[in-house]
Amino acid sequence: MIIDCHGHYTTAPKALEEWRNRQIAGLKDPASAPKASELRISDDEVRESIETNQLAKMRERGSDLTIFSPRASFMAHHIGDFHTSAAWSAICNELCHRVSALFPDHFIGCAMLPQSPGVDPKTCIPELEKCVNEYGFVAINLNPDPSGGHWREPPLTDRWWYPVYEKMVEYDIPAMIHVSTSCHACFHTTGAHYINADTTAVMQLIQGDLFKDFPTLRFVIPHGGGAAPYHWGRYRGLAQEMKKPLLKDHVLKNVFFDTCVYHQAGIDLLTRVIPVDNVLFASEMIGAVRGIDPETGHYYDDTKRYIEAAALSAEERYRIYEGNARRVYPRLDAALKARGK
């Protein structure tokens, strides 16, 4: 199978965005705030939004299953308070659940958490439990910076985050470390803030000793790990100066990188520098970069082409496409086995 570990519902029907705009307007005028029941999206609208977009491209490009979460830039945890985020997360997660129910062979859920700046992460636990227990989701997205580019939360290694980690270990689910919209003028959302966050997460994990407390905790760092693979020698050297173990022992038993890197040279470097067992196939399709590369004539985010062209053995490609995902996402593996796959 070709399992894409990084997909977002970026093509949700327009009614979702309209409801969100009303919710945001309601922060100033509570009388105009919408109820969740006022959002009406039919199954036919959901089908159309997927069949003509993600599913069409999956079939065209040859991928089978996408781990699917709400649109990352729409999480916008910096807007409103916890109650704002809780209502918005519940709606977005329920829509992803509907997608997975309508297309069970092609999509399975990954939860958005109702994070809010300065609010104890333990408030996210009820939504996480619902998504795993009721919806059958196999992972979560964890935003290390719910402030939207101002980085006011403690590092990922701080005990602040432990309630979420404890639940992740209990449920045996990984988290993709994924920020949302940048509201900081210095950081473009997808070109800077996302990549900054990926790189920052890797360095925080190197600096700390989180995996001594949680030896089975697993994180997926998206967008190819940000700058980390390109500067792997820097991180190895910094870890050495900090008297940390070798990175293969210190972080690579728990940290994985996806293949949302949109050119051949980037994938070639990723798969040479990072052990193949730590690389998971992903495309982020339909996501941040939607155009066609004039140098190749193919879509930038058609990442399967890069894996096929990389200097990898058939066994290594299997691990990137399927084997590693089944290991990192045990609930996904169990769901596939229950379907005879």
C-alpha cells in the first residue's frame, strides 16, 4: 500500500468557512455567534469535495490511503478562547470523521486538538478521547505554538505537555507536530512558520530528555523535518556538546520525518541523511503548494515521483510507503488488518 501520513481537509465545503467567520464575528457580538447545529453540510457535498480533489489525485498519482486531519492553517488556535477552539475543533474533527466513514478504504482520521494560548493542555483530553474512541482516529496533530508565531508556550519537553503525552502513550498514538496560521508579520505561514516550527521541535527534543519519561512516545515532524536533515551535522555536533547520546539513540527511536519535500534533491538528501526507518511517505496534498513545477512538468506535491526516482531499494521503498506507517501508527495497522489488508 501507499500510505500518505499527512493530508488535510483543505477542500471542505464553503459552508465550513462561512460558519467559522460567523464564529469569529461572534467574539465581538456574542448574539451573532452560530450554534454548531447551524452548520449544514450534506454527505453529497462532502463526497463531491473529496472525489473531485484529494481522491481524484490519489488515484491519478497512485496512493491508497491518507491519514486525514482538519486544515492546518484553519486550526488558528490563537483566535478566541478555549471554548472557541473546542467548538471549532469538534466541528472540524466530525467532518474528517464523515470523510473517513464515506471513504473508509481511502481516509482515516487524525484529530485537531482544541488548544488555546496559555490554557492547560489537559483541556484537550476529552476531544482526543472522543476522536480515538468514537471516531477511530489513529493520531493527533499537536501545535507547539498555539499563539500563532509568538511562541509563548513552554518547549515540547516541558511537563506542561505531559497530560497529552500520557494519553498518547495510553492510546498508543503518535502526534504530528504541526503549527497553524502565523499571525506574526515576520513569518509567512507555510513558507516560514511551518518550517521554523519543524526545526524548532527537533532542537527542543534534542535539548531535553523527554523520551526517558516516555520511551514509547512518537512524533512525526512534517515537511521533511524542516531544516533539520539539511543541517544534521549541526544537530549531531550540538547534541555532542550537550553530552547527549548519539541522535540515533537520543531521538530517532521516537521521532520520524515525512516526505513533504517538493523537489528531488530534497528527497534525495532526506533519504540519505535520515535512516529509512524514520521516513514516512506523505504529500500534504492538497496543501500549501499546489502548482506545477516548470522544471519537471509535474505537480510539486506529487512526492511519490521523488521516492520512485530516489536511490532506494524495493525494500526501502516499502518501508517508506507502508511498513513504517504501520509501525508508527499501530491503530492504523490494526484497522487495516481488520479489513484484511
